[in-house]
Amino acid sequence: MKVNQAEFIISAVSPEQYPNTGFPEIALAGRSNVGKSSFINKMVNRKKLARTSSKPGKTQTLNYYLIENQFYFVDVPGYGYAKVSKTERAKWGEMLETYFTQRETLTLALSVVDFRHPPTQDDIQMYEFFKYYQIPVLVVATKADKIPKSKWNKHESITKKTLDFDKEDQFVIFSAETGEGIDEAWKVIESFL
Ligand SMILES: Nc1nc2c(ncn2[C@@H]2O[C@H](COP(=O)(O)OP(=O)(O)O)[C@@H](O)[C@H]2O)c(=O)[nH]1
Ligand SMILES: [Mg+2]
């Protein structure tokens, strides 16, 4: 998809604030700082549409971006940030659970993982959650620019093995630095729209 139109819609705290246009939603889940916002920016070719942060764990809202007046990227607050209080964490968990189990327009979950390292316990749990609720997943293995291509195969098998990756799901090696994986990711996303 060649994106001409991409706009920030809302930072939603509660379901009443989610848009009611009925457009499909592609939601990004992943560890804080893994590269979710960078993924959105790269996909829509806009440097600062989604805020990339050096302060992880700060966005406790669902950020909606409307793309081509057709669908939303939903930037979901990241997990795995240590300095979050128990109360905050519980609130965060509730918000994610509500969103992912009840949002009827949710079309595809993007599970964003760091391609350099095996998926974390949180990554595994998130993926299992998607599997449990039968939500289709595209695993985006990002920061691929940090690993030599000769090692990509090995990293891909480790990532898939650690996640117990379901062959029905999709997998894309990505880099917001080089643009690796953009076309492939669009192909998968468009097949769900
Ligand atoms: N080298 C490299 N750095 C990346 C990539 N994606 C994100 N980053 C960097 O990782 C940091 C966190 O990215 P961000 O998109 O804010 O992560 P988020 O918290 O998941 O939204 C930023 O400093 C980005 O520049 C990538 O593909 N390659
Ligand atoms: Mg972000």
C-alpha cells in the first residue's frame, strides 16, 4: 500500500473513546521500546506520526492512527517496563484484555518482537493470549538491521520455536532503519482488510 493519508485520531483511555466508524483495526502489541511506533511511522512513511520514545512505558493509552481513511493502526502501550507500579500494571492488563477480547473491529494483531533476542516471557504470554482468543497474528521481528543477514535464518527459527509459532500465522522480518520487510508486511496487512 502506498500511503498518502495518515492521521492521528485519538489517545483513548476507555472504550467509549474508541472510534465508532467500524473501520478494521490492526493493533500492535510488544515490549516497550521494541519498535512499535517506529514500525507505524515506517509503514506510512512519516517520520513522526507515531511518537517514538526514549521514555518507555509512558503511553498508557491506545493510540489510533487512521490510514487512507480505510483502517486504523492501534498503538497499544508496551509491556515489560520494570518501573511501573503494580496498580498501573493491573490497569494496563485490564485495558489490553478488554480491547483484545471485546473489540469487534480488531482484524489482526501485530506481535512486535526484537529480532536480536529470543522472545521474552511477556512476548510468549502475549502470543499465547492471541492464540487462546483465536486472534490472527502477524509476528513482526524488528531491528533486523542489527543482525547480519547470514544469521537471519537462525534468529527466525529461534524466535518461532520460542513462541511455539503457529504456521497459520504470519511472520515478517522488519527494520525501521532500512525498510526491510515493508512490502511483505503490507501484503499481509492488506490481505486482512
Ligand atoms: N536500529 C533500529 N532501531 C530501531 C528500530 N525500530 C525502532 N528502533 C529504535 O528503538 C527505540 C524505540 O522505538 P519505539 O518505536 O519508540 O518503540 P515502542 O516503545 O515499541 O513504540 C527508538 O530509539 C527507535 O529509534 C529498528 O528497526 N532498527
Ligand atoms: Mg511507542
